[in-house]
Amino acid sequence: MLLSILSLASFALVAVLVAGVIKLAPLFGLVDLPVARSAHTHPKPLGGGVALAAPYFLCVSWLAMNGHVSGSLAAYVACLLIVFLGFGDDLWQLTSRVRLPIQFLLGAVAVRAIGVGSVDFGWFTLSQPLLLTLLAVVSLVWLLNLTNFMDGIDGIAGAQLVFTSVGCVLLLSTGTAPGDELLVEAGEFDVVIILAAVLAASGAGFLLWNWSPASIFMGDAGSGFIGFAIGLLALESLASEKISVWSWLLLLGVFIADTAVTLVNRVARGEKWYEGHSQHAYQILSRRLQSHSRVVWILVIIDVLWLFPLAWLAGILPHYGVLFATIGLLPLFAASHLLGAGIDNAGGAETAK
């Protein structure tokens, strides 16, 4: 019951707040003006990510006051600072030399607060704390930047947030958290389920305004928040051994494959990976289909019919998780390459925030 109330409240709050941001953002200069590389042709308000994040931090505050995140509170403070950093980037276009050191510092704080779990490769288990910590920090920073790279057409980042969060709830509800949807074995609140449900509902509320044709963009504040918040869900579930790393890789499979292939191909061609471009597979596909919403629906179909079943199998058969991840991700890597990710220069649309 409580989970339903939190979800409905989060959905409604984001929907209302975003409507307000659409009115107020231009007054503060938070407008994304189209350039030669832009995927949109008209100015759009920025700053929707702040509204998107509001229910999450209200929920974190409530959990903290009730002692449910006391041990990992620093991680959620780091997430809040990521939102501020992204908002600053929306306002002042911060360089990567400014952003990356701060992101790594906050990532290290989050990993230190939550901890890391071992990784089962099937034939061996990786359990060295130092190596796992380094991998976790790099992965967390990569994830928040990956989400930023993939936030380039209407609705795509919000749709991925909804799918990943709902997938997390379903994996926990059908796996290691049976019985009452809000409780674990010891009768305590399952923080991961609660925050995942709030994120899913918030993403749905944001999509009311961000679905094509979008009335607002989430900006770097929103895309960075999504990546970091999902990363914290993953860290919490990995540390408690509730969801395997392979299930998380599958839930995020489309974003991971597209970004990895694009980056590798651009670097191989001698291009600067950090410069704005429109060479992601989803951007190429949106130009070919002349539609943002069609591409997002393709993403949703792949997520629901292909990646989630494999993520569920990786959860119930963790010893074979690496196999299921390989089966799920290889076709996505191949498809991204065949579409010309990191190679196709047509269009030249910068990611729309």
C-alpha cells in the first residue's frame, strides 16, 4: 500500500513540478538553443531534471529520518551534489576538466559509503576489495556520463529510467524479496525497492512532458542524476547480493552497447570522444526513421522482450550470469556497429539535453 502511495505521489509531483519549470526556466536562461548539431529545431526549456529528482530526495530524506539509510547516507548526498553539478553545467557549460574530477570524487564517496560485492564469473569469483572498489567507481562515473550521452532524443532517457527501475523492482520481488513488497527477511524496509519504485514513477511523470514532441529537456542535471541514482541502486543490490552485476548490465544493455561501440569507433577513427556529435546508433536510427518516438518504442521492445527475460535468468541462475549477459549484449553491439555508431557523420545532431 505504501509503495503505491509513494509511486502515485512521485508521479503527480514530477508532473506538476515540470509544468512549473517549463514556465520558469526561460526566465533564468535555462533554454537549449538549437545549433547545427542539434536534434531539435526550436528552443526548449532545460532544467526538468531538477523536478525529476525531487521525489527521490524527499524519499531519501524520509528514509534517513527513519534510520533506513544511515550507513550509506553519504552516497545519497553525493547524488544530490551530482544534480547541482549538472545544473551548473546546464547554466555555464562546464568543461570535462571541471566535471570529471568532481564526478570521480563523488563516485568514490558513494562506493565507500555503500561498499562493493563480489562478482561471479562462473568459473571464478572476483572478490578483491581494492580492485572491485576501483571498478565500481569507474563504472559509476561511466554510467552517469553514459546516460548523458544517450539523452539525445525525446523520451529516451526517461523511458530507460522507467524500464530499469521497474526491472529492478521485479527482479527483487520475484527473486530474493518474496512476500510483502516492502519488506525483506528481517522485516526491514527494502530501500532499493522503494527508491526504484519512486524513480520509475518519477520517470513516468517526466515523460508526460518529455515524450516526442518534447516540451522540456531534463538537462545534465537530470541525465547525471539518472545515471548516478541507478548506479546507487546497483551498488546497494550488489553489496547485499540481491541482484547480480550481470542482471544490471542487461537492464542497461542498449545504453551500454550503443555508447561503447560509438566511443570505440570514434577513438579508432582519431576523433575526440568528448566532443559533441550525432553518431550514436539511436541518433542515426532516429534520422533514418524521421521519428524520436519510434526509436524509443524500439528501445522499449528490446528492453522488455529481450533484455529483461535474460536479466531474470541471470538472477535465478547467477552462476551462468556472464553467459546470459553475453547472449543479450552481443547482438546489441553488432546492431550498433551495423547502424554506423561512431562512424556515420550524417546529420550531426548534438545530444539534446
